Amino acid sequence: MPKIISANLNGIRSAAKKGFFNWMGTQSADFICVQELKAQASDMTEEFLNPHGYHGHFHYAEKKGYSGTGIYSKIAPDSVQIGFGSPEFDAEGRYVRADFGDLTVISVYCPSGSSSPERQEAKFRFMDLFLPHLLQLRAEGREVVICGDWNIAHKEIDLKNWKGNLKNSGFLPEERAWMTKIFDEVGFVDVHRSIDPREEQYTWWSNRGQAYAKNVGWRIDYHVATAGIAGKAKTVSVYKDEKFSDHAPLIIEYH
């Protein structure tokens, strides 16, 4: 009965100071996928590498203080893959895959396009490369759970102010259509939405204004899974009792 957590840390050192690893130790999760480490290998302490006896595997960005992904697992993986084969985006530390028996767990951090038109173009390039990779994953015939910050709110229900964001990165028609293709054509499942159709289930809030206090958020963190394991998802929760970053951990238990 795996319990899987996805958490964008917005800096592993910052999240640690805010109690993330203390909380992680109370969760009894089988897998914790983390994004936005903002750290290099030389910055990683024993607490960051192997907290509470977990096995940690990481993909660091070449650029300091930027991006980065990781997977913590209770058991050692059979194999680990760092990067998905794109020189441009593998240099940004966006992908870790770990295989456990017939289950594959992936931590991904998709680019944001909000900082500049150039970064939006990079995001589109990532989307063009990542879709064929998702098709490859499906063709392997394994059960797959891809956790992470996809930086796209899929539907109007997935952000508070959807009307005001129709022309903004993260809610562009092309981005949303890409997510739809992943679910409707490639055959992956948005696990959160498959078992919880309620409104206001956000995972990220801007630091501007009082977005967090007023719950003016976006749902951009996902578990994207193959149908077999997605069908075993029983409970989903967004953990907001403590604030480790501008994202909240997304927790799903699969029975």
C-alpha cells in the first residue's frame, strides 16, 4: 500500500529550516518526490541525502541555486535514471526515475515560462520533448507514477482566478491542451482529480499579496500515473498545516 508524496521545496535548505524533514519523518511514506532543490551535490548534508534512513537519489542543475529534483525511498531502487535524454533540460536537473519491481516512480520539475518570453519558449521545447518520452514510458508496460510540479493548471477548477490568467504562462491554451493530450490520448491519469473533484484544491500560492491566506492558488503539482496504479488510489490530501515552501505537499495513498 504505497504512500507517495510530491513536494516542491523551493530550496531544500530553506525547507529544512522550516521543518520539512521533521515532518517527513512522521509520514511513513514509501516514496517522497521533491523538486526545486536549489542545491548542488556539495550543498547536500547527510540530513538531505538520507533522512530517516531513506535512500535518496538526485538530479542537480548545472546552474547554482536553480531547479533540481530528487526521490526518497524506503527501499533501495533496482535502478535509477538521472535525466530523460535531453541535453538542454537534463542540464537543468529536472528528472529522476527510480524502478522498484514493476513500479516506476519519477520526480519531475517542468519549466516555468512566467519569467520571460524566452523561458516560455523553453517550456514549449520541453513539452515537445517530454510528450514522446511519456509515450515511451507507456510502451514499457510498467506501472508508473510521475510526481512533480508541472507548472500548468489543467482546467478552470485548478486555479482561483482562471479568467484573469487565460493569457498567462501556466494556463495558456497550448499548455492545457498538452495536459489533456497526456490524459486523453497517451492514457495517463490525473490521480488527484480521479478521486477528488472538489474545487479549491490548490498546491501553490504566489508570495504576492495574501494569496496563501485567502487561498488564491493554483493546482500545478500532480501525480500523473498509469491506469493500473491510478485505480488503486484511495486517499488524497494537500498538507497545509505547516508551510515549508510556496507549494504544499501532495499526498496520495495507493492500496
